[in-house]
Amino acid sequence: MLPSSERRGWVRVVAMGGGTGLSTLLHGLKHYVSPLGEAIENGVLPAISELSAIVTVSDDGGSSGRLRKELNLPAPGDIRNCIVALSHEEDLLSRLFQYRFPPGEGLGGHNFGNLFLSAMTAITGDFSQAVKHSSMILATRGHIYPATTANAQLYAIMDDGSVVRGETSITASNRRIVELRMAPANAKALPAALEAIDGADLITIGPGSLFTSLVPNLLVREVSRAIVQSHAVKVFVCNLMTQANESLGLSASDHIRALYKHARHEFFDYALVNQTPASPELARKYAEKGQAQIEPDMEQIERLGVRPVPGEYLLEAMHPTEGLIARHDTHRVAQDLLKLITSDRDVNLSALNGVRR
């Protein structure tokens, strides 16, 4: 039986992650948000009556890292990106929020949005309230919650037994990560985030850096337990490419295993996995950094009790400073996620977008 909200033609969605991956996904999902909770007119896809993002706040590099150390607050950078992703892009305030001061002393290298969130935290006395009010100012089409308001730090146990502390150092390490931990280990979840999970019809995790964007949310134990207890459809949105020092050599099913290990629970119903091959030019560029497309090992995913949904999710885009990059086709991902929520869990997934295997 489908959730009652789903039968009414609208759904509540919770998207979890961090970094570029989460903000990219939110950009696609926001186009299906209906302020009135009404179904999309053509009836093919439901409207999203409530969209919530739960965001990791463990970054300790760049502007976010400096503000964390100086002001003892959670990292604002990923939160800022989500606020902008859910706002009206043509709005001047969105561009203002993303403005970065030129390198130098004082404000040099700081992002205006990070400074704004920091100032709002000082005014309200609470980081989550700062996020809420900032979202209202930019008229976001959804709610944004930090996974925890604790000033949490990550530390990783590497394959040689060494311990690396801090997200920046973990990402820069040449050793393979065996296990990720968080200090404090008992970091509390934001009650509003737990309420969003409890009321969700669809929960997504990913895309995003495996160990520094996705796992940290699951290390907040209240969040992991809430996901398991939720009756929502739970979907893993797999990354497109492996990432240096985080996921080199890991297949799609390996990503799911890592998430299960750190959450201490198994919970996914589906996994969206890209099957579009990269162009030779894009493949060469990533190969220069030792990176490659993630292996879509569908049979291994199925052995984990997760139903794979292969799709053409790869877009090749030109970044102003990085050149050719791989990005998810956010609108196609959003559409497939909404198709899943309108389908019974026993449906033949090959019928979602025609025969895809």
C-alpha cells in the first residue's frame, strides 16, 4: 500500500548528502515543488509538497574551515550551496551569496554567504535558526537542516592503522580509508531533521563524496536510526566517477556496503546507477588523476537486496575554471526518483523508462 500522501498525488522528499552532489540534486528536485501541495497537471509525476535537505557540516577547509575555527560553529559552506540551489537562480541575492572575496588578508578568500550565515548565527544564537532565516531571505523552495549543530570533526582510520583527523587532511591522504568516525561520537541531530525523515515518502542519499559528504550524516546515530525506522522509499543515488583518496577502485555496490557499515544498518530499496559511458576526452581527463567511472555492478547490488535502476545520468559540462567535468543530469535523476515513489515496490523497474537493461 502506498503512503496516503502519495495517493493524493504529492510527496514529501528528504535529500541527504553534501558538497556539489547534493546541491546539484536539489536543483533538479526544486522544479517539482508545489507550494500548494497539488499534483502536477499531467498526472505523470507527483508534485513535491515538502522538500527537505539534510546536510553534512564537517568541512574544515577554505572559508568554512576558517570560520569554524574562529567562531566555533558548524561548517556553513555546503549549507550555503543548498540554499542557493533551492532559491531562484536569477535572483541577485543568490549571486551575492556565492560571491567570494579576492585572495588577500582579512576577508580574502571568504565567501559572502558563509559570512552571512555566521553573522546570522551570532544574531539568533543558533546555527539552525540562522539557516532557517537565511533560507527565508532567499525564498528557497524547501527546508535545509544541518545533520547536527555540533561543531563535529571527522577522523579516519586508514589501511595502515594510522589516524587522520579533519576532512581536509583525510581527503589529502594517500592511504585508503577503512573507517570514518566523528567527534563527538554522540553528536545530536536537529529535531526538525528527524521530523522530516519520519514524515518522508522518499529519502535519497547521494550523490556526493562517499566519506566526507555522505557517511558523516550517517555517523549522527539519531539520523541513521530515523532512516531505518522510516516507512519511506529509500534510494541511493550513486556517484558518476571514483574520487581520489576516497573511493578509488570502489564499485557502486562497494559504496552501498560502506554506507551500511557506517550506519550500522541496511536500508536502501533502490540504487540509481549511471550507465552512460564518458567521452574519450572526459575519461582521459579523469584518468590523469587516477579516477574512472564507477563500475555499475548490478548483480552485486541486487545481492545486497537493493534494486538497481540503471539510467543515462551523465552530463559533460564545461566548468569556468576546471574545464570539462562530469555532472549528473539533475532533471532526469529527479524524474526517475519521482517515478519510483509512484510505483509499487514490486513493479518491474524495466518499465519505468522502457527496457533499460
